[in-house]
Amino acid sequence: MSSPFKDLVLPTMQKKSKESKKKERPGPDDIIWARELIKVYSTGSLEVTALRGVDVTIKKGEIVAIVGPSGCGKTTLLNIFGALDRPTAGRVYVDGKDIRNLTDKELSEFRRKKIGFIFQNFNLINTLTARENIELPMSINGLKSSIIKERTDDLLKAIGLQDRQDHRPDQLSGGEQQRVAFAVALGNDPEIILADEPTGELDSDTGKDIMNIFRELSKQMGKTEVIVTHDARVADMADRSLKILDGNIVSED
Ligand SMILES: Nc1ncnc2c1ncn2[C@@H]1O[C@H](COP(=O)(O)OP(=O)(O)O)[C@@H](O)[C@H]1O
Ligand SMILES: [Mg+2]
């Protein structure tokens, strides 16, 4: 029997049926697009379900924060977007590509060219200077040394660390290291920056200052940024926040 209230439900509030989701495709501006993502980790006999059918659409040029308590699945989701991990089920398109169908070799090329990662612990190489850390992914990517030098100069200028370029990470403050990590992520001019708690080890004011720099540069360069964060002030700076609880997106604002 059909409900007398059916016509009162706004179209945006109607849940899409499983069938219509299967036929859905990302639009031209949907740089990250996922439907019904499920991730189950199996360790020995124990299974942990980290994602329980997540739908996400992120538009090119957006800055999106992902928030939620520890263990809710934020890193798992980010790692799937960045092709560091594969979903157990569901569909995921990044920059128009169905990344489930790529071979491991194609995935690593995809990551190198399309994605810039920023990790909580910075992942800088301690024996290299700031300049050398920024240069490394570009030289792995096979860019010409004159171009690498020029880009590194520009990036050091953009993060305001030209005068510290010959310092190693342990000679820089946490905030300075984070700025270098951001420049490292931008080296190969990726479409997408994925940051996992990028301000997690910084005091709140430094974290906020750095997020302002990230935001400014991302917008200028037209990058899409997805930032996992615990810090409400960081989330406030995003265009949009997605809240995750126990493997599901529960709200958006
Ligand atoms: N490699 C793994 N093997 C087994 N379980 C994992 C693994 N990675 C994450 N998990 C589990 O999946 C859930 C979600 O983890 P995660 O995505 O890291 O959460 P968050 O980043 O929100 O803290 C947690 O219960 C965590 O213990
Ligand atoms: Mg995490």
C-alpha cells in the first residue's frame, strides 16, 4: 500500500535504492566518488568491519574534512581514496577512473601522479634536507633536474621556508616540518591532496596557521583536498565536513 505521505517527501530525502545506485556514475566534476564502500579487515580469525556501505561524492576543487572518533574508519576511507588500500566491496572512482580495476603497477603510477599524501608523522626523511625531501618524489617521477629545481624553489617560497631549505627535519619545528610535508605532497602537481590528521602533533594555533596556508594554496592551485582531522578549527576551515561513526557517514555540513 502506498503511503499518503509519499508525495510530501522531498526528492533529496528519498533514499536511493540499491538498483539505482548500481547504475549511477560519477559526474564530470566528481573527482572522488564512492558508492556502498565496504571494508573488512581479516586478521587471523578476527574480522573487523571498518566501513559499512559508505557513499561519498567530492567535487573538484573542494576542501572536505572527515571527522569522527578514533577507530570509526577515517584512515581506511582516506587510504581507499588514495589507492593505498582496496575496498572489500563497493565502487570507487577517482578522477574519472574506476580504481578497483587497476593493476598494482597502474595503482602506483596513479598514486605518484594524481595524489599527494600528508601523514600525521610527516613521513619526512631525516637524513635529507628540506630541499632534498621536496625534490625526491619529483626525481622518482622522472622530472628533469632543471624543472625539479625550479619547482622546489617555488614550493619553498610558497611555504615560506627558503632560508631553511638546507636544514634537516630534526632541525625544524613541528610546524615547519608540516609545511615541508605539504610541499613534498605538491611536488608532482597532484590533482588531490589527502591528509591524515595533518595537524595532529601540532599545537592548536600552529595547526590553524598551517591549515590557512594549505587552504590558500589549494584554492589558488585548484587542488581538491580531503583532510581527516580531530581539530574542530581545522574542520571549520573546510568547505564541508563529513562525520563518520562506526563505519558510516552520519552527517554532513
Ligand atoms: N590493517 C588493519 N587490520 C585490522 N584492522 C584494522 C586495520 N586498519 C584499521 N583497522 C580497524 O578498522 C577500524 C577503523 O580503523 P581506522 O580507519 O584506522 O580508523 P580511524 O582512522 O577513524 O581512527 C578500527 O577498528 C581499526 O582497529
Ligand atoms: Mg586514523
